[in-house]
Amino acid sequence: MSDWTPKLNPAVDLRRLPLNAEEGFVLSRLDGHTREKDLPALTGLPPDKLRDILTRLVSQGALLPGTAAASPANTVRPPEAPAPALDASDTEPLPEAEAGDSTEDDAGATDDVPETVQGDYRKLFETRLHALPEDQRVALAHGTEDPELSALCFDPVPAVIKAVLENPRVGLAHARLIARHHRNPVGLEALVARAAFAADTGVRRFLVRNPQLPAALFRRLWAMRRLMEHHKLTVDRDVPEQTRRTARELLRQRFSTGPSEEKVELILNTEGRALGALVGMPVDGKTTSLLCGRTYRSPMLVQNIARWSAAPPALIAHLLKQELVRRQPPLRMMLARHPNAPADAKRA
């Protein structure tokens, strides 16, 4: 086989192509960097068969021809740009992610398998595999290859999922299918028991959207994540309410013990919106010092801090000195009414 590196054609909507299960499987394994000659080891397909599939994909327009220039957008769905890191020298808060945004940095965590191909796998399971006795499905899952292996990721029985995970051909694409579609906590526990899968951002992204993710398992996975990641989960509409509730509890726990830099990042990046979930949670001296070392130009941020009952006195005094507050009497009035405002501000 050649040194050609197959790349998806960003100008073609894969959902509109008449792909079969094998073609969809091969597409799911392409990362835009793996050469054709290395794909047999990655897919488990014979070289001649794989070459035929790649030829068909090129003829359908799913792949760029070998002579085409590489495209920077070479995934089924382009990954979102990671949020910019907090810089203590910045003078403006960073914008908060929208409520429906991804809960993690999704670079490299795009959905490996196109929706149409997932539908083919589900159909294969429902029409051919689901009717088999459970013990036969378990035995099949231990040794089969794609497309049957991917189809068995839709099996609702934990024993089958455990067998899939023991298959030597199982990979991240299968793990993400299980995280997204399996609805039994026992099967999800088996998935997370594989450290490589539990660490994958795609697997984690689908797990937190799975309504059957146990609270204890979520806590284990997310206990030490950054405060901003906890906050994003609490406002993500794609996350089930029970997981959002657990995320709010973890957010408060982590806020009381987490690094000062993360606390500042959370407050500034959300323009203080996260403080609504942190009622009664005080901050330490280092956090106060970092907050007092900034210039504030966001009225929304100042308003939310003014509504925060635990805002430290030093921060209230610092805000009262800001040019933004001096120019806007309503903001000054809000801060002056805060219980931790300086006495001279209350008299003014």
C-alpha cells in the first residue's frame, strides 16, 4: 500500500452519501495523519479490501484524492477552539462559554462515527444481533470485528458490553459509542474501569450526557477537574439534571478547597454569574489579593460581585475605587449597600 494519507473532504456532507457499514467504519478510523499503508493494522481489514473501500470513498467524494492539498478542517465535525487561559495581567474578564457549549476542551474529541453510520450500526444490532441469545452475543463480542463489534456497542446488556471491552480490536470509537448509547450503570462502570478510555475527552463528554451515569461514578471522574469545567456542566443544557445537580455540589466543594487561581478564573470568566451557585462561600486571602489586583471594566461583573454576600471587604473597597464605578452611580450604590462595604461608603 502507498504512503498516501487519506483525508476527509470538508466540502462534502457525509450524511448525504450512501455509505455502507464498512465504509463508515473506515471513515471513523481516519484522523488525517495516518498513512494508507498503516491503516490495515488500525482497522483490522486486509490491505486489498481496504484499498477497494478507500477507492470507493474517493469516488463518492468522501475523501480527498491523493494529490489534493491537505485541509485544516479534516474531521467529521470541527473541534471547538479551547477557551483562552486566564492571564493575571488581563484587564477584562474573559467571555463565559454559552450554556450549550462543550464541557471540556474538545480538541481531538469529535464524534468519531458519523450519525448515518451510527444508524447503520444500530440497525445491524436491532435486525441481526439483538435476536441472538445473550450468551451468543457475549461470545460474539469477545472475538468479532467491525461492523459487528460497533453494532454490539448498542447492546443494553452489561455482560455484552464487558465482552466488547475485552475484545482486542476495541478502540476509542467503540468506547465513545458505549459512553453515548449504553444505558446501564454496570456497563458504564466497566467502560470507566479502562483507564485509557476514562481519560478520553470524547468518552467523558458523552458520559456526562448519559442519563444513566451514576452520581458516584461522576464524582470519581470529575472530583479534581478545574472549577470552570464544573461550572460549565452546571449550565450545560445537554447534561441531565441529576448530573448537573451533582456538578453544583462538586463545584461548591472544590471552590472551598481549590487553588486561588482557579477561583479567580471562575469568577472572571463567568463575569460573576457562577457566584449565584456559591452563596455563603467565602474566599481566602490569596484569592482576594488576586481579585484586587485587577482593573474592572465590566458592569455585569461588578453587579454580580455586589450581590455576592461573601464578597470580601477589601474587594468591595477596591471596586469602589474603579473608574467604571465612579462613572455609574447605580453601581456605587449597590456596592455601598453591601454588608462588607467600608463605613465611609455607606455614609456617602
